[in-house]
Amino acid sequence: MKLSGIPTKQILEELNIRNSTQVETWVRWYKNGELERFKQPVGKQYSFGKGPDHLSAMQKLELENRF
């Protein structure tokens, strides 16, 4: 949305986002090619290579069991 010229204020309203820096962060990730960051669960701190897609089947089961 931002790259197509839609103002940040309108993006915030449409997506119900409270902080404009979030949109800026997403744009920075996109421009830097850090697309794997978008797969990180909401509210979780980013750690490269340790996201859900990089876990073995056993690690995923252990996490599920802990949950």
C-alpha cells in the first residue's frame, strides 16, 4: 500500500494500526529483502533463522507440547 502511494495515515486507519513506525518498519524490511521477517508470529521478537519455518519436526512437536 505504501509503495503504491497511499498515505501512511490512510494505511493506519484501514489496517487498524496504532503506530506509524510499524508501517515504516515493514517498508524497510521489504526494501532490504528481509521477507522472512513477515513470517514471524505477531508479538514475538525477531531472531533470524529461529522462526517457525526453521525448526525441525522434533522441535515443532516440543514447542507444541509445551504450549
